[in-house]
Amino acid sequence: MLTAKLFQISYLRNLIFDKMEYNFREVEKNWQAYWAKHKTFKAENTSAKHKYFVLDMFPYPSGAGLHVGHPLGYIASDIFARYKRLKGFNVLHPMGYDSFGLPAEQYAIQTGQHPRITTENNIARYREQLDKIGFSFDWDREVRTSDPQYYKWTQWIFIQLFNSWYNKQSNKAEQIETLFSEFEARGNASVIAACEETKIFTNADWTAFSDKEKSDILLNYRLAFLSDTMVNWCPQLGTVLANEEVKEGVSERGGYPVERKLMKQWSLRITAYADRLLTDIDALDWTDSIKEAQRNWIGKSEGTSIKFKVESEKLEEESFIEVFTTRPDTIFGVSFVTLAPEHDLVKQVTTADQKSAVEEYITFAKNRSERERMADVKKITGVFTGSYATHPFTGKQVPIWIGDYVLAGYGTGAVMAVPAHDSRDFAFANHFGIDKKVIILPAVDWDFADKSYDEKEGKLVNSDFLDGLEVKAAIKKIIAVIEERGLGKGKTNFRLRDAIFGRQRYWGEPIPVYYKNDIPYVLNEQELPLLLPEVDKYLPTETGEPPLARAKDWKYKGEFEYEYSTMPGWAGSSWYFLRYMDANNDKAFVSKNAVDYWQNVDLYIGGSEHATGHLLYIRFWTKFLNDLGFIPVTEPAKKLINQGMIQGVSAFVYRAFVFFPDEDKEKENYIDYYRKNPVFISKKIFELSINGDESAKNKIFSALQKIHKEAGFDSGIGLFQEKTAIHVDVNIVKNDVLDQSAFKNWREEYKDAVFITEENGDYICGSEVEKMSKSKWNVVSPDLMVEQYGADCLRLYEMFLGPLEQSKPWNTSGISGVSNFMRKLWRLYHNGDAVNISDEPATRPELKTLHKTIKKITEDIERFSFNTSVSNFMICVNELTEFKCNKREILEPLAIIISPYAPHIAEELWNRLGHNESVTYAEFPICKEEYLVESSFNYPVSFNGKTRFFQEYDRSLSKEDVEKEVLTLDQTHKYLEGKTPKKVIVVHNKIVNIVM
RNA sequence: GCCCAGUUGGCGGAAUUGGUAGACGCGCUGGUCUCAAACACCAGUAGGAAACUGUGCCGGUUCGACUCCGGCACUGGGUACCA
């Protein structure tokens, strides 16, 4: 009763107190409304100012809403965008939604609700959450990939890809018409294109071909093409997936198993751009890890193809196995040749004796799922074909094997095996007892019985004309010889595969293709967008066709056959940066004026998980659109920053089971009992009891006895040794201490929980850093933070947590420091409730504090070290508070420099300083170095290994003073009693060391 | 296995060019205010009684190393038979 009353009094006092304090709720609401009303952040497409394009990777609007980790990158980009505006740039800072995707569709399958509805609801929630944080987005330029006005242009780009081929001579994509006229004039003999190997035909042949034949040939050249390819098929999702969407043999979304399957599919010929995607990386200001990941993904390797003649009586014609190797120097070490199980020659080279064994093996390899293959990489499997090939140099017979360690899709699908110098060949040879021949002598001791020597260093032996050469010289020589004798030729291979483009799903962009007599045609531009039709169910049809086959009243239904696949999730996101430049244009995907002005993204912020997916595709499309002359740039983003992930800190309580020795020990019994009286052991006691601490055990035991007594039992009591850790909602845990009553109310089953606590009655939870997720009860919502501390506080704190690029756990308790800082900042400008600003000139120390801060903040922002900025603001405000500084001369620039970080409070202060315009239109102040000069300082002197502060000098540092350093030397001599030092080391005008 | 990033107090982290390591914040301890508490404010806070020792470990370069070089260990991320 008394405490309740007192609480009321203190509550009232706090209310009055609050009135004098910064009222972030009101201020933030007002300024957010002001920005929206005045379109403060609207970017114009024409300006005398320099442009600056700051882009975030737009989110997929999921049903779970945002957690505190999501806005991290947006806050950073917003700070930079606001900073650039203050620096006088015309800033484009847009936001949108990547709104096609699987989760909405899965939800639709379960509930029957149209994915559009789900998506719109989620977008509305995202928008609400984003608005609360006070971002400076130009919402007039919002894009949604699922909006027909947007995907019209995604479809249009697909059509451009379909209507293009890659000319390797000009090294760019060209209109398919140029190829067409070349075929009509001369056939394809002189065409060098990115395509599958094709038969040579003349212009006469071309004219004679049927329409279908012509179409098939052209498909082989088009950048968007249909082909029978091995795809990653996910039966549970009922769709194919790109390599990038498969992680460790299961689907990235959902984690379902993935199989290999041969299917007719739309693909994009990204491999045509492999070389350019690789070489252009170097010039980009992206992080090394992303650049490296892309290089590895493209996987360029230069080597040689070599032909091995097959010795087989069965074959009428001469037949060769072509292998690809990066180590032609090891040719004399070849002891067998291995074919991929899917290799064309497998059937022909298999002898009658081996036929059944080979067929058995091929069936085995085919049915082995991707997952199994990855799981037992070390398991070696293979079979001998019975045939031999002729070694091109020694003329000896080498056996031909089949093994699934050779991939059909890479190189030629066949390898020459050199067991002594390749670890995979070594393992294979060891397993099947094939002999090895050492042909490179390493400089170090090497046990060839144990492992292969794969290094590209050493001298060649047993290698005929290569003997005595170093590896590098040998490679050069052998390539020359191979080419001279026509045994093969230098060849470059890429790991990168063409991107499979069709998805057997509903919620995506329809591929704008229809079929007439089995020939694919693209729609006319006027017919776009090809709208996503309504369907009764979002599942495949009974005959296994994609959901779009269910559409009843599609435009040309019955007239032509439509393509039923939709585009993959990455289609819309592969060009969205361009749409922001001219988001509402219905004549073109972007106008020439707009793209000429905005060019490309200056700063792109997003997660590193897109390294080999989105970030590769967006570069590909950009290059393609540039080739066709639609845009002036070849890269989408000049600078890329990857923000780290914010992890959750899960809290745990430890549950002990109680049972009664004299009762039935069946499991149900004590589970039942526990449900009535769960016992929780604190982290400390839990750990101690594990380590066999007797006193802790006794403590648990006596606590259990107490519980037991209260329950009305007389008999002995026991503690079940296996304790369970339970995730507990982090919102009822503060500084590791559990809110015990909240915990009891949290779940019905914990209603009667009994706690074994520390001496002071606190229950200390265990904690662990994990991914932030609902199921782990460690999600902290930004709404809650904004509600409790304000948007500015959240923004500052997210930056303060640590370096932007680093992953770090969220810890709400630290936010109070930032909250305190906000109050101190407010008080600088106020005395009680009233604004208290003086027009007196500032003192030198005050000016020094200000300009030091301007300098540091500028440097911090420029090098994206936002965490140190927040510290520097705190130092600045602490110093000014100490000075009791309320000078306009100081506080006005302070409001400006803090505005990118804490825009709401900055606007309010700016307004209270008497300005009518938004602080956004102010000018970022420039540091005046003269105020930074030290008036006095200590010389630290290291002498005989000890550092002493030499003497305090009262002087300012100017250029002349630096030259007058001799004076300091005099002082040094005096100090050292007339001895002359050998060396006096001066750094930043300070003597730091004296060498005698 | 390979590639990339990292390892600093009780915790998050700072040190920008090789120049007084631990800024700033959290937490903790003590004090002021209060009947009491919360809030707020003030002081202290790497370890050690001290000499000294301290940036994952071993060694090197340097007058001087968290920073540069060589080797190792561990943590996180990416990748996976790419010939």
C-alpha cells in the first residue's frame, strides 16, 4: 500500500521532470510529419549540384516484420545520405521492396490468401516501422518488384536478352538481327559467339532450314535461351533452383533436399560475361572478401585440352577423349583417364565384360543425390570401362575409368589422372590400386606413398623432353609442343554456370513468352506487362505443370501456349537501382536524361550474403544494358559496404526435474509433477553443480526438500541429473536477471515455477549469442526501442554498438548511455523548459572542443566509422557541459553535425535556435585547424628505456615552431646534463626518444 | 581441404600515418540526495602491495610494435571433388 503510494508520487514527479526533459515522442512525430509534408528529401533529376546516389539493398517484406538488426544498414546509409546533403550534394536515397518471393506463396498455399494481399500487408507494416526510425528516403520513388508497372520492365529486359547474342569479337552483346543477317549472308562459319558448340552451316543451308530449325539454332546464341540442362530440382518446393539458391545440398529457403534432374529450362547466358565480370572487379571499391568470393565463384582457370585416342575395336571411326588440365606439365605422370558418369563416350568405350558393372555404377551415380555426394566427398567410387587410351607422348596404354569425382559440367567432363601430383587422383588410384609415377621432385622431403605433391614447384624427371625443367618452364614448353602437334590447345574454363531463369512457381514475374508450333516467341513491347493471372490454387496442376497452367482467362489462352514458369527472385532486383532514377516513367525503364545524370550507385549498403547471387546478377544486367546502349555505365555500384549481422543474445533458464524415489519412477510421473511445480536452477548453481561443487548441490537439495514439504510429501526427494536449458523471452530479462513473476505469467506450464536463486534472490539467466529469430525468443523489435527511447536514440545506439561491417550481438542494456547523452545534449540548449542560448562569443577551449569534434566527425563519416562518431559526440557534449557552454557560436554547428545521426532532435534544436528551414538545408561546418592548436603540452621522453614527461612548454605549434625544434634540443641537452645524444626522434613536433 | 575476416579489461569496443594502449559507453564499487528506493550527480574501475607485467601464442624488424614481417593456435563467414 505504502509502496504503491510512493510509486505514485515518484511517478508524478517524473512526469513533471519529463516535461522539462526532451520529449522525443512528440518531437519525432512532429518532424516526421513535417518531412513528409514538405517532401524534404525529394531528389530532383536536374540540378547544378553534384549528384550522389546512396542505395540500400531493398528488403523482402516478410511477415515477421523488422527486428533491430534489419535497420542497421539503413541507418548507416541514411547518415551518409544526410551528410552528403549537408555537404551540398543532390542526393538520391530511395527505398522499395523486393516483393516477389517464396514465403508469401507458401503462405498462400497454406491459407489460400492471395500473395499480393499478404505482400501488401507486410509492406504496410514495413513502411510503418521504417517511418518511425526517421529515414530520409524519397518515397516518391518507391519501387515494388511485384508491381505490374515495375515488372513490365523486368519482362522488357528479358525480351532484350532474348533478342540478343554475345559477339566475342566485339566483346559485347548485340541485337539478334545482326546475327540473322550474317547467317543469311555467309552462314555461321565466321561468327564467334558465346554459345554451345554448333555445327557449321552456310548461308544456303540457313535459307533451307525450317522455322523450327532456325529457332533452335538461334536459341543456342540468344542470351536468354531454352535448353535441356541439369537443374537443381527441389521436389518439396516443386521448382528448380539456381546454384546460388542451393546451400549444402538443400534449398536456401526452407532447407529442403535438392536433386539433379534434366529439364527443359530458360537460362540466361551469364557465362558470356564471365571474363568481364572478373576483370572489372579490380576497379571496384568493394570489400576484398566480396571481390574474392566473386572471383572464386567465376572460377577462371587457364589450362590446356589434350586429346587421348581411344583404343577400341568396337569403334569404327577414330575417337578421342578430350581432357582439360591446368597441369599439362604432368602429362608424363598420367596413369589413367577418368570420365564423368554422364560422359558421351562412356557407352562406346565400355567393353562387353565391364558392361554390367558400368551400367550399375551409372545408375548408382545418378541416384546419388547432391546431398549424399557432398556428405561423403571422401568416399571414393568408380568403375573400370575395360578400355584403354593411348598416351599422346609415350604411346603407352592407359586405362579408362569412370568416376563421379569428375563433373560432367566442367571442362570436358574428362580428366587425365596424375596420382603422384593431384590429391584426388591420388585417392582414386590408391583406392583401386592403380600405379603412380613421380615426375616432379619437390625441394623438400616428400613421402609419395602417403600423399601427392600438388605444388607448382620443383624439377621434372621421367618426362622425356621436359626433364630438368622447373614446373613453370615445363608448362610453357609442353603447351607449345601440344599445340604444334595438334594434340590439343590452350583453353580457359570458368566455374560459373549459366543462370537458370525459370521457376515453377506462382508469385513471380511471368516470362513473356508464348509458343507457336513449338517455337518460342516473345511478346511485343505493347503487350507488356504480361500480367500475373489469377489462379484457383497456388499449387502445381495434377499433371505436374506449374501453377500458372491453372489460369483460365489468360489473354491468348487457347490461341497460343504460354510459358508457365515465372522468373526467379533475383530478376527484379537485378536492375532496380536504375528504376529509382525514374520510378514513374511509363515510356521506358529509365529515361536517358535520368540515367545520364544519376549514372550509377555511389554507395551501396547491404549484406554480404548476396556476394555470389544478387551482386553478380546486377553486374551482369548492368553490363548487358550498357552493351545495348541503354545506359552509360558498366557497373551498378562504385562503392559497396557490407553491414554485419546483428545477432540476438538468447537467455536461458535451466529446468530441473523433481521426482520422488518412493513413487513410480515412470517418466510420465515426474513430468506430471514438474508441470505442477517446475524447478529452475540459476546459471551459477547450474554450472557449479555440473562441476561437482558440494555446497551448490546441498543448496539445490535443501531447496528441493522445501518444495517437497510444501507439496505435502514426506518421503525423500531426488534431482534428475539431466537439466534442460529453456529459451526465455529476452524481454523479461534485464541484465541477465530474470523477472520471476513475468516468467510465471509467461506460460501456463511455468505458473508454479520454483526458483533456486542467488543469495540476493536474483535469478541469473544463462546467455548465448545466436541468430535473431522468433523461435529463440531473442528478437528485439525496433518499435519497442523507438517507443521507449526514441528513434534518434536507436539510431545512435545501433551505430555505437560497434564497427558497421562487423557482426555483433544486440544488448539492450547499453542503450541507457546513449539515452543519457541525448538528455545532456538537450540540456546544453535549455535551462529547465526554456531555451537558453547566449550570443556571446565562444572561448578558445569551447571553440577547440567544437572544431575537434567537427574534424573527427567528418573523418569518421568519410571512413564509415560511425561507431567512433557517437563516442566523439559524447566527448564533445561532456566537455561543453563542463564548460557550461550555451553559446550559439558552438551550439549551432553542433546541431548540424549531429543531424545525420539524430535528425529529430537536431531539427528541434535547429528550430529552437530560430531557424525556419529544415536543418537538412544547412551547411556542414568546416573544421578550422587554428583552434585545434595546443597551447601547452608535455614532451614525453624515452630515455634508458623509461618514458618521462620532460617539461611543460607554453607555446603554440606553428610551422616556425617546428623549425625552432633546436630550442627543444637545447632543453634536452640541459636535461641530460650536457651530454650529446646520437639521435633525437621527433614525431608530431614531440621528442619521443633520445638515443645516446 | 581451400579462400576471406578476426582474436585488446567483467562486457561492447577505441587507438585515423609505427609514437603516453584501454578513448566512449555498459556493468561494478564507494559517496551525495532520500524515511527508503529509483532517477540524477560526484569519485574510482586492466592486473599487481610494489618493482613491474600486460593487445591469442612463439620469434623477428625498429630508439619504439595492438599496428610491419615469418611461423603457430583458436573463433566466425564463404566455398566445396572445378582437374
